[in-house]
Amino acid sequence: ACSSRYVLSQMHPMWQGPLAVPGGDRQSPIDIVVRKSVFDPALKPLTAEYDPHTCQQIWNNGYSFLVEYDDTTDKSTLKGGPLKDKFRLCQFHFHWGESNAWGSEHTVDRRLFPAELHIVHWNSDKYSLFEEAVMEDNGLAVIGVFLKVGKRHEGLQKLVDALPAVRHKGSVVEFNRFDPACLLPSNTDDYWTYHGSLTTPPLTEAVTWIVMKQHIEVSHDQLAVFRSLLFTSAEEEVQKSMVNNFRVQQPLRGRTVRSSFS
Ligand SMILES: COc1cccc(CN2CCc3cc(OS(N)(=O)=O)c(OC)cc3C2)c1
Ligand SMILES: [Zn+2]
């Protein structure tokens, strides 16, 4: 599944530099310059059909916490939008800052958000495993949702309450019946889309990014629990707070960002 115990050494923020990656002209994240995005009327609405029973566990991989799903069947899928094929949900995770002033990976006209949700899917029409899809141009689809600090997000609270159990790198806790659709904004018809990469190793240029125009709101206290997680494992002497786990922005290299709205 997409939760193979991947070598985490590259996960440490130190790898944020210009790690040599295949091609290197379709890297993520980027700044979305609204006035340079091109409205594409052919872009359809997104269809996310998630079965909460495929939710399996939460894992602190030493860079973020991942909520992982059983991706051995097509029970939780994403289709429509810019996608030609059906994509299978495998995990979601977040990126956040040490303060509310920054933390997102993408920006909109340079505007930073305190955090960003990524819901990761792989192309199950063309490939049979995440590990295969992660190496292909049309292999992955990631939905990005910006988080703003405001009212408490009721749906998120179940996840927040489970986080102390995965405080340290390498910890896993069982987590069931969570529908990531509750983390999507009310309007999922308005989004930007572009071809880019994973923002953590293996950084492969396999991602169709779908970044929602509408953000969701979470409370200050909920975000504070994200920051109570640690990059370090229980055995390490010096504990490091898991904050600022975002990659530096990458050059656009002539790519066009399309919008589903005018
Ligand atoms: C061949 O490389 C892999 C195979 C199976 C699983 C993995 C683990 N990896 C998948 C992609 C991914 C992507 C992640 O972030 S992101 N922003 O979507 O690139 C991420 O953030 C914490 C974690 C992971 C975990 C890598
Ligand atoms: Zn991510």
C-alpha cells in the first residue's frame, strides 16, 4: 500500500535543498499567480467518493503525520476535475508552521496560510500499486486545501484527539472510520490545477495538483496540537518539535496553472 515503511532519512527538513530529481522542471510547491492562471471551461467538478471504513491508522513518519487508508480496492476514489482516470485514496497529511503566519506549501499571490492539507491518491486505472504510480507522469493526484485559523473544525477534532498517541517519529496508532471528505471546503468546484511533484522524497514529477480556492477553518488550539508532535523518535535525547515541515517553493519553468472558475 502507499504506506510502505519508506526510508525516512531524506524526510528530515535538511533535504529541503535542490535535491537532484528526475527532470526537475515540474517541481512543487509553487506560488499560484491568480492573474496568470488560465480558465479552462473543460475542467469538470471533482467527484470524491470515500468509504470511511477504509481508514486504517495514523503514522508519524518523522516529517508529518499520515492518516492511511486501505488502498487494495477501489472503495475510496477520486475522479473528474482535470483527471481522465480513476484515482485511489491512499493517505492524507498536513504541512504547518511554528506560527500562524506561515506553514502552507503552496501560496496564492504570495499569500501564506498557517497550514495545508494534502489528500494523496494514485491512478488505479493504469497502475496496480502506489509504488508503481509514484514514478509515472499521470500516476498521482493530490488535493491541496488551505487551512486558516478561526472556528474549531468539528470533523478534525477526532483526528486531533488521536495525535498524542503518535507524538514520536515511527509511532503508529489504529484509526478507523474517518471520512476525509469532511475536511474538504463546501465549494470543491473552484480549484487551480497544474502538473508538479511530490514535495517530500521521492519528489517524483508524478502529481496532478488540485488546489482548492476555498480554505477550511480550524481553531488555534487544534493547530497547536499539530505543533506538539515531534520530528524525533522516543529514543533520541534531543526532542525536536514537528513544525515548518514544508518544502521551499520551486520555479514554475513555464508551466501554466489552469483554473476551473473564471
Ligand atoms: C516509492 O516511494 C514511496 C513508496 C511508498 C510510500 C512512500 C511514502 N511516501 C509517499 C508519498 C508521500 C508524500 C508526502 O507528501 S507530499 N506533499 O504529498 O509529497 C508525504 O508527506 C508526509 C509522505 C509521503 C509518504 C514512498
Ligand atoms: Zn504534502
